[in-house]
Amino acid sequence: MSGRVSGRVASAAFLLLLVALPWISPSYRFLSIAISTGTVAITLYGLAVLFGQAGLMSVGHAALMGVGAYSAAILALRLGIGFWGALPCAMLTAALAAGLIGLPSLRVSGHHFVIITYAFCTLLTIVLTNGGDATGGASGLDLDPVGRLFGVNFDSVRNYYLLVLAALLAAMLATDLIARSGYGRTLRAIRENEALARAVGINTALHKLGAFMLSGAFAGLAGVLQAYYLRHISPGLYGGLPSLYIAMSVMLGGARVLYGPLAGAVIVNFLPEVLSIDPVDSRMAYGAGLVLVILLLPGGVIASLADLGAWAAALARRTAGRWTQLAQGR
Amino acid sequence: MDAAAMAILLQQLVNSLAISAIIIMIGIGITLVFGLTGIINFAQGELLMLGGVATWLLVGRAGVNFFAALVAAAVIVGAVGFLLERSIFRFTLRRPMNGFIISLGLSVFLQHFVIRFWNSYQKSIPDPVGGVWQVGSIRIAAVRVMVVAVTAAAVGFTFFAISRSRHGLALRAAVADQDTARLMGIPVARYVTAVFVYGSALAGLGGALMIALFPITPFVGQDVVVGGFAVALIGGLGNVAGAVVAGLILGFADGLSAGYGLPEWTEAYSFALMILILLVRPQGLLGGTEGPAIV
Amino acid sequence: MAALEISGLRKRFGGVEALAGVDLSVTRDAILGIVGPNGSGKTTLFNVITGVFRPAAGRIVWEGHDIAGHPTHAIARRGLVRTFQQAMSFPALTVAENVGIAWARRRMAAPWAGPDAILDFMGLSEQSAEPAGRLPFGLLRRLGLAVALATAPRLLLLDEPGAGLNEAETAELGELILQLPGRDIGVCLIDHDMALMARLCQRLVVLDFGTKIAEGPTRAVLEDPTVIDVYLGHRP
């Protein structure tokens, strides 16, 4: 019980720190790294719902961010719809795209399916590169600044950071609510035993597609936030390699625990940038790190830390018990 | 179809054979490893890249003869496969999904390992064979003939080993049903190692052949591996003949789209084809295994 | 009229005719047993009835509706539910969650007040907070049945409920199954354990090579010379 309370205090303090960050560290570089980490983390939460709850792995999630980002850019260019209007539209198009990618998962077994997600991702890069004027081809598209809403100027890094943070917290909250709800339990049932899930009356096809679309909406949101932060998007951002990093990050942090995806994003995107580690070195380190994590800590870094904490607490209790016994002269 | 059009068609088919060859080399390893262990080894592309880089080092830096380097690349990458199987993949056999995730990490590691020591620029070697043959109106680069010949030999050997030898029979039994194979006294674990080593050696060979054809970068594995998966999935996982047929189909699709269609969409055709085929026939064109029945 | 009425059911795998035109009627008031040698099509019959496989031909009429080819989950929601020989539980979820998932999907009135009552009936109350994957095999079998009961079925198809259990466990499980018709749950089961079948079933159907070779009251079928020849003759 006290463990749970101290856990809550720790996470409240952590979240407070995230909110206070712009006032603590005003460095532009620091905040912009935090922004890009935050957008990736939102995608990771979407993937955590899909993989952690429903057990469906995707190595094509960068493509879904791309669908969101390009939807926003095209809406702005063709219809003059700005950031706020693009948000829901891009979430919808990314969700629809995710449903399309998820469709083969209803026919093809999990192993085959992972490859299909990757093929879709590569396919999208090709389409974007060859899209001509509509997608800006290989050089991509530019976006206007977000502008003001309710008198708040979101073009300042600090305010944009807070916006991304709000979206991230919403994504975390949504993930947590899904995991605790009956819906989350249904998804876990599908993950654990699909045949039995069907036999007890769960429409597994519907829920698998649903999980995909939900996950796509997260990625679409992240895509828009990232696109308006970068103000320039191109196909290379959304290809196979970025997708692999997304899949890796979620596995590193752990897909089934609340802070796992955030930890994955911080380890892969934030730390090496902030610490100015050579990107080649840092990538070698993640590659090797992922191998070690899966071999040694298959639940991911955060779940293993929690296990370690529980183990230490149990050890402490046992030791304390010993000492009381000794003190009582037994 | 007039003679000129016929010649162009034949020219494209001949050109695409060399592309098929590379895809088949990587596809066979993928399909065998998957069939036996259920592991989708994403790092197979990087093994191919390592084979190319090894060839580049041996030929370009050390001045070794290309054909000696070809054999060396297969041996070196086979040895890497052995190390990876012994130190990593054998611990993931009960959970093939973990093996897949680990292979993602390995792929990133191997790419950047190569960049760390030999930078990320394109690497190429001089044409090891040289010359162009003229057959009627069709021009055939000798190097492409060499690539196809080496691949044909490797495919022929693989077929022979799998269909005729005692080990091949045991391997097919293990692919079909590991538990029964074990009960029959087949040392399945040893076959897993052997298949990893053999698949890696083929990828190494494929890499050596690839760098004889085109310049490569440390990221080349990512492009090739999807083709390898497409071949393995279209042909039916665990099905070597299927991989060869699918490799030829994809290579032709590639060659024809480059010659007649829109060349910038070339890769898109093969992925779209793969997705379509899997939707219609999830077990692949020639039928394959769903992988070992481990939950 | 029987609750489940099957006629001319066919299913083929490659060159093998797993079901070669099976007719069967199942009532909900008497326990029906299906026996036959391995490969005679028993499990395939269950798989086709519950929509795991699509039949090549034939009708499956459940409470007046032809359900042939319907998806498994839709058939389950109509109250026609099966258990599995192997895939009995959701391993990483707790026993209570396992039953809760099925309970949340029930479409019919259940003869139990809630999932706890089912766990109590199956003797699993003490394990309710444990992950299903940690249960010993005997309890896992019971959990499989508990999950099926939680869907509030009108007819249960049990696929070898006694497989892997020792004699005492089989007997206990048999007693529980015997109580089901009294709670308005029809039972149809497959098992190789002839003692168990003789104890539980009022009627038996014998399958061999995908066809029905005998049907009738349990005692009469067990004494039928053809049946003894085909199936029981294998007993030492």
C-alpha cells in the first residue's frame, strides 16, 4: 500500500517537473529536443496500446505519423485549414490508414503480419516520394507556423512545448484508461488467446482493427505536432528506419507499463541528444541495448525497475524481520 | 510483337535475372530460419550488407581476387551467423517474437558498427568479370551472368542438400513438426544452428554478388530485406522452391516495370504484389509453414 | 425438436474427407457423447459447428437458425459455446479476469449470480487472484470450463474435458458436468475415457472416418458389435 502511495507521489513529482521544465531550463535546444521526444512518445503510447494490450506488433508506425503529418500539410495548402482544424482530420486519416494496414492481420498470422506493416511503410514512402505536386515529391512540403489561439502564441518554443506536453499527458491518460477498462481487458484476452477469445463471444476481427485505428489516431496526432514543430516534412522522416526506431523504443521502455513508452522515447531520443552523444555510437548502443533488454529484461526497462524495487522491498522486509527475531532473543 | 520489341523484352528479362538472384539469396535464408524457428530475422539484410562490405575490404583494400573474396564473404558471414545463433538467438527459440525484436536491435547495431569503422558512404569494387556479350540483339554484361551462375549453383546445392541428403530429410521433418522430430532422435537444436549458419553464409554470398553489381551503403540491408521477406512470404515460409519462384517473379516485375512502366514505382509493385498475394493466399503461393507451434 | 440439428455436414482437408456427411441432433436435456478413434472427425465436427472452420456442405441449425459459416463469436453469443483441449485460458490474466471476460460477453440469463458464483461452483475461488498460467493442470481444465460457463451457454461442447487429468480429478470434473443439465445447460462432449462417457452420457454417437456409424442410448451403443469392432476393440 505504501508502495503505491510513494509511486503516486513520485509520478506526480515527475509530471510537475515536466510542466515546470520551460521555467527551469530555458535553453532553446533543450526544449526543442523535449518537443521532438514528446511527439515520438505519443506515437509510442499508440503502439503500446496495440502491442502491449492487443499483442499486435507493427514496424510501420512512422508511416502513420506520416499520414497525419501529410494530411495536415495538404489540408493547409489546399483548403487553408490550419493546425487546429488539421488535428482531428489528421487523427482520422491516420486512423483510417491504420485500419487499412491492420486489415491483413485478420487473415495472416502475427509473424507474417509484422512484415506487412513494414511493407506498407515502405510503400507509403514510395507513394510520398512519387506523389508529385500533391506531396511535394522527395523534397516534401512546408508548413506555416501554428499561430495564436485564445491569445496564446504557440509559435514560442515554450508554449509549443506545453502544447506537446498536454497532448502527451492526454495520450498517457488515454492509454491508462484503456488498459484499466473492459475494452483493455478484451484486447488482452485477444493477445493471450485469440481462439478462446472468439469462443467466448469476442469479435476479435473488429477489436483488432479497432486497436489498430486507435493506435493510428495517436500516431496521427503525433505526426501533426511533429510536422508543425519542424515546419517542413519529407518522405524520409516516415520510412522504414524511423519505424524500426519506434518499435525499438517501445520494446526498450516496455509496452505494458504506463511509463514504459515515455522511458523508451527518453532513452532513444532525448538522452543522446541532450548529452551530445555521437549518433553512430548511440545507435550502436541502442541496438546492443535492445538485444540485452529483450534477453535479460523482457518486460522492458521500467517494468524491470519496478520488479527490482519490489525485490528490494521484500529483501528489506525479510532482513528487518530477521533483526526483530534476533532482537527478541530467538 | 515485332523483333525489336521482343529484343527489348528479352533484354529486360535478362537484366532482371541478376536482381532475382540477389533477392533469392537472402530469401532462402529467411525462409529456412523462419520455417525451423519461427524467428523473422530482420538482420538478414545486414548480414548481406556485411558480406558486401567484407568483399569491398578484401577486394578494394587488400587486393584479393574477387572469387576468393566471394568465398571468404560467405565464410565470414556464416561465422557471424554462428556467433549470433549461439550467443543470442538460441535463447529466443521459445518466444520467436522476442527473436524478431532482437533482430531489429541487431540490424541497427550492425549498420552503425560498419559506419563506425568504415563510414556511411557508398562502397563499390571494380567489375570483377568485365566485358559484355552480344547474343543476337541482346547485350548481356558478363558480371550479371556470373551473378546468376553463382546463385544457380547455390540454389542447386541447397535443393540437393534438402531433398536428397539424410540431413535434408531430417531438416524437413524438423520444419514440419519439431516435437515429433525430436522424439525421432533428430537433434533439432543442431539443425537450428546449421540453418542459421547456412542462411547467413548465403546472405554473405548475396552481399558479395550485390557489390559486384552495384555500389552499396551500410543501409542497403534495409532495402533488400523487405524483398527477401516478400520472397519468403509469397513463396510460402519454409519453402525453398517457393522462395526461388517468388524471387523470379519479383525480379521480373522489377525488370519489366523498369523497362516499360514507371521506374520510380518499381519497388512499390513488389510490395503491393506481396500484400495482395498474402491477402488472397496467406499461406503463400506454393504453401508453407505457419512456423513452429510454440506459443 | 432438438436444439441443434445438423444434416449432411461435410468438411475436407486437402485430400482427406474429415466429415463425410454427418447428421446429428442434440437435445439440451440429455448429455450426448461423441466417440470415435483418433482422426475420426470429432474435433473437426466441433470446429465446424462453432464456426472455426467453414463447412464444405450441410446445414447446422441451432434453435431454428442456420448458423453454418457464421463467425465463432456470433455463434458463441447465441449460446452455443465450446471448450478447447489445449487453449483453455488467457494465461497472463488472473483467474477472476479470465471468467470476467467471458461474463461480460454473455447474452443470455445465466444460472449463476456472477463470476464469483461460477468460480465457487468450479472450486476455484481460492485461486481467483492468481494468473491462469500458474495454475496446475487439473485446475486449468476447470478454469476452461468455468470460462465457458461464464458466457451463459445454452449448449456446451466440451472437447476432451478429461484429457490429462488423473482418475480422481476426472471423477470430480464429471460430477460437475453432470449438474449442468439441471441448470438448463445442454452438454455434448468428446472424450476417449469410456468410463467417464458411460457415467456422463445418456446417448452416444460413434464417428469413424468422418461418418456416423452408430447412435443410441449409451449402453446399447457400447454393446453394439460394429462399435466394439471399430473402436472399443482397440482396448486391451
